[in-house]
Amino acid sequence: MSSENKLHAYVRGEIVPLDQAYLHVSDLSIQRGYGIFDFLKIIDGQPLFMEDYLARFYTSARLMHLPVPLSDEVLKATIFRLVELNEMPMAGMKIILTGGYSDSGYDIGEPSLLLIQQPLSLPGQAMLERGLKVITHSYIREIPEVKTINYTMGIRLVNKIKENGADDVLYHTGGVVTELPRCNFFIVKRDGTVVTPVEGILHGITRKHVLEIAGKKYKAVEGTVTLDDIRQAREAFLTSTTKRILPVVQVDDVVIGNGKPGAVTLALLQDLIKLEEESRK
Ligand SMILES: Cc1ncc(COP(=O)(O)O)c(C=O)c1O
């Protein structure tokens, strides 16, 4: 991997060394927290499922009235140029689009597009064997279908998560479960059906792939998941680009199944890893 000072980023039309990658204080992301992003994984120089992530990025941009300053073709070429320059075997690429420099500090300016590549490590074996404990919190993201840069609630809850000896937090409203701050959520019911919430969530790319692979072996559906369903569930797990699939073995005081990572969860993880490998061939 190249050393930190050799890394480059793309900022508002230019590729610059990472230590010179700045935005002006008038940017609407700084002034009002207005912006969107997406995040894709790059393994051995190959972006995984790039079309899926870019499609979601364009949808987020459209829903937030932010024109993307580069054509699809030039955006992809710039991503590849950075990947080539940064030479990181395992990385994440953040594509950020903000409200841009704003004289009024409120009106959208010319959006700022940023591309930042960062080293990525996937969860280790210990975490997979242990499984995660999560607490719950009543909250719904403001515009759930958009991948905004607003993670205020998640970040505010970090201390509470630690105080409870937990790993993360699961959002719900009135007992109807949605997602975690950075992950989607699944349960495996007693009858073996794999279910993931459909309302009030970001449509995760990993969630989409897991639904596809789960549908080949099991009954897999999008639907309503309640805290009561979790109490009855045989297994639970979360999904995200950086975490792939991680077992959830406890939600608040409720131990899921036998309190150990479940067989369906671990089988799906192997299938997901295979799907990632096939996508790179
Ligand atoms: C709110 C939210 N939900 C779910 C996810 C998981 O999405 P993906 O699988 O595309 O990484 C993320 C990813 O960061 C997220 O921010």
C-alpha cells in the first residue's frame, strides 16, 4: 500500500495529494450538513458492483436536487485513475457530493464532488464467531432512501452503545425495525424464512445481493420485522459493504436463538463471498 502522504483524492475537478484535499468553509456540507455519498469496495484494483453503487449515488443526488458535475463515463474514469494512483489492494472509495459553496450558507451552489479512497479491513474471524450485541433506539433517518452524509443520531449513540457493552444500535419506530446506522438488518424466522425490513431503510447493495442469494436456497422476503419477531427469531444478522454479513446474537436483553451465530447466516456469508469473487472474474 502506498504511504498516507502518497495518497490522492479528487476534489472539485482536480486530483490532489490527500494532504491538500480541502473544501472551503462556505460549503453547504459544513454550513448545513447538506450532502450525499456512496461507498464501494475495491479489491486488487477492481471496484465491486460499481454499477449498483453508482445507480444509488445518482438516485440520492436526484432526490437531493444535486446535479452531478461529471458524466457517468468521466466519473468512472476518475475512479479508475485514483485507484491506479493509490495502489491500495483493499480499499473503500467514498464518492461524496455536497451542496457546494454557498454565499448565503443556505442555497445550493455548484455541488462539490469528492472522491476519497481509504484502506479497508473486513471483519475478522473472532467477530464472526462471537456475533454482535446491539441495543435498540427509536429513530428513523430523515430521508431513509437517500444516502445522506447525516449520521448525527448514530454518532451521538456511540457512547451509549459502549456503556451497554454493545457493538451497534438497531433503529425502530413503535417496535417496527428498520436498520442500523450503517447496515441493513435480517432475521431468520423459526420456519426458516429470511426476512428484511422494506420500509424506512436505505436500500443497501449488500442487502440486495443477500436477498438474491438467500432466495436461491430459502424463502427470502422483504417485509415488516418487529421487535417481537426478533424475540421469536432463530437467527439475526446485519449486512453492509464493509461488514458483508455479521451475525447478531443479542438485541437488548433478548438472546437470539441459542446465542451463537446461526448456520443460515454463516452459509449466506460464504455465498456472498463467492458472489463477490465471481463478480471479479
Ligand atoms: C443507513 C444505511 N443503511 C444500510 C447501509 C448498508 O448499505 P450497503 O450494503 O450498500 O453498504 C448503509 C451503508 O453505509 C447505511 O448507511
